[in-house]
Amino acid sequence: MDTSHGSAAHETHTQPLSKAMVRRIVFSSSVGNALEWFDFLVYGYFASMIARAFFPSHDEWLSTMLAIGTFGISFFMRPLGAIVLGVYGDRKGRKAALTVAILLMTPGTLTMAIMPTYERIGIAAPLLILLARLIQGFAVGGEFGSATAFMVEHSASKRGYYASWQFASQGLAAIMAAAFGSILSAWLPQPQLESWGWRIPFVFGLLIGPVGYYIRSHLDETPEFLANRAKPQTAEPGVSFSKQWINLLLAIGIVAQSTVGVYVLQLYMPMYAVKQLHLPATASFAVVVLNGGLQFIFSPVMGALSDRLGRIRIMLGTSIVMGVTIYPMFAWLQTHPTVASLVVLQAGAGILKAAYSGPMPALMSEIFPTRVCSTGLSIGYALGVTLFGGFAPTIVETFIHVTGDKLAPRLRVACSGTVARHRRVANEACATHGLSTSRRAPAATAQFLL
């Protein structure tokens, strides 16, 4: 049995990093994640226009469902991409996997920017859009694991801070995507916005890919990966990972709450505010900028704090607060459907999201041994977002359409807390794998997700 668990596997000590090197590590690792979220958020924000361009239907709701359903289907490719690119990252290196991932992500953004509409090329348009989303889903499946492993393997004492930039970059992506939505909605007349204006953010996204590829191709591999590769290997990465299924379940549980919060509160909220609360589109995008800004600022703060106070303490407290407040927050918003109410909800959600997600990548990295860290992180994250995030907008929109209950988003967020709640199961898992008291932290986190 492979007993080299995360805490033991991350013992490599490296020289202190210069500020310039820290900036390179953070930017190169988070740029792919930022591009991924920018692209997905823009797709979600302009889903109704994309629906009319590529999925025409006499029923507007059906057309929108086809568009956001295509968005969700791409998540089925994430686990496959996580396996392929995760194993590739564990065998060939984090740098190699990151370079391949960003190369595969860029064509998906290009397709959205230049694809002719259904009116011009017929059924080929939605089929090519679907193909592009599937390829991008495959690429981003391995992005999180390789990028997080690359970050944490540069420092034993600041893993929480370094890895927190994964979610800080998501906040920055939300700011840029929502800013585009708000500015374009205010600047362009509706016919021009629906005709070509919605493509502008995707054109901007194309600029990120080449820059990210250039920086990643000039990086050095992590010292920890090189040191581990120099050791005698008792099994291939894929074989070793077959013994990590308990840790994989814990990783999925850790991801569940975070990903539902992102997809419902950031991706779906602008559509919800306009269609269900009848608020101005520019206002709904503006409050997402606020949410993203809070996430961008507080994720590194909470990640750094977790290096001192511990990840479990911060994440558990946040989970409890979120579980207690999510229903009254949405009920209050439904009763007072104003921009001010939406600002308050998004501000609170942004801080809670940052407090939970900031320490999360580092905690997940500590579950898996170095030799399978990229694979474990990639698969755990990919399954978590596929099961609990990718179809969140589709599920919420369908529930509202069928039942008329406009409080459906709070149900989706609350239901994310049903994963891995039993103390006995978590403790037995720790005992089975011989984990020390400090190594029971991941199990405790999964157990208490709300």
C-alpha cells in the first residue's frame, strides 16, 4: 500500500523565493484558471443571446435551455481531461501539463468569437459550438490540478497563500466578465449587442491564451516534483492513484460547496436578477463585479490566514455561517427585489466564498501524495464541479420554470451540503489509511460541509 500521504510527501525544503519569482509562479499558474472562468462566465452572462444566435427556437425558454445545457454538457469532458492531463502532469511535470492545457483552451474561445450563426450555416453552428465546449471542458479538466500542484510545491510554509490565487483569479475573471457585460449592455443598442456585441469579450479572451502559453513555456519545473521524480518509484502514477479513492471522495466533498456557490451566485445571478427579479442588466452585472472584487481581495487573505490558523477552522466556520444564512438572504432578496438588496447579498456571498475557497486548494493538495497530486487534484475538482456546478444554472432555471418558485437558487446552494457528513465514515477512512491526527483534517472538512 502506498502510505506516502500528502503531509509526508510535501517535505521538500526549498530556498526562499524572490518576489519576482513569486509573481511569475502566481501569474503563470492562475492565468489559465482566469481564462477558463472568464470564458465560462461570459458564456453564461450572454446565454440568451448565444441561444438566439446558435439555438433558435419559437420557445425562448427552450432556446436558452439549449444554450446553457451545451455549457453544462462540456463538464462531462472534465473528468476525462482530469485523468489524461492529471496523469500527464504527474509523469512529465506540472509545467508540461499547464502548457498543454492552455493550448487546448484557446480554440474554444476562438470558436465563440468567430463562429457564424445558425441562420448562416444551419445545424453546423450549434454542433461546432458544442464541439468547442467539449474540447475546452477537456482542457480545463486538468488545469486546476496541475496549476495548484505547481503553486504548492514551491513552498512548504505558504501553500495556503499561493494556492488561494486559484480562486482570487476567478474573482478577477468575474470582474472582467461582468464589466464587459455591464459596459456592453449600457453602450450598445440591443440589436447590435445581440448581433455582434456579445462576441467582444471572447475576442478579448483570445489575448490571454498566447500570453499564458508564453509565460508557462518559460517556467522551471517545481523543486518538489523534481526531487520526488529522482526517488525510486514503486509504481506508476496511475497504479498508485488506484489506492487513493477515499481521498478522492473527500476532495469531491470539499469542492461541492465552493463550486455551487460560484456557479449559482456568480454565473447564474445576473440572469436571475434580470429574468426573475426584473432588475436592470447593468445593475446585475455591477454587483457581480463587487462579488468578484471581494473574492479577489479576500481569497489570498484567507489563504494566508489558513497557513497560520489552519484550513479546517476557517472553512468549517464559513460553512456553518453560509448554511444558516443562505435561505433568509434569498428570501429577503425576493421580498425586496432592489439593486441595494442584491448588492448586500452579493457582498456577503463574496466574502463567504473567499473565506471558504481561499484555503481550499491547499487543503486538497495535502490529501494526495506528490506522485499523484496532479491527478488527484484534477479528478477531485473535475468531478466536484461536474456533479455540483456545471448544471447548476440549468437545474435552477428548470426548477423555477416548472414550479414558479423564485427561491430555487437558495435550495441549490443549501443542497451542496449533503456531501460526506458522517463523522464515523470519515474517521474510519482515516484509520484505514493510517492517517495521523493532523491528517484527519481533510476528512473533517468533508464531514461538516453544509
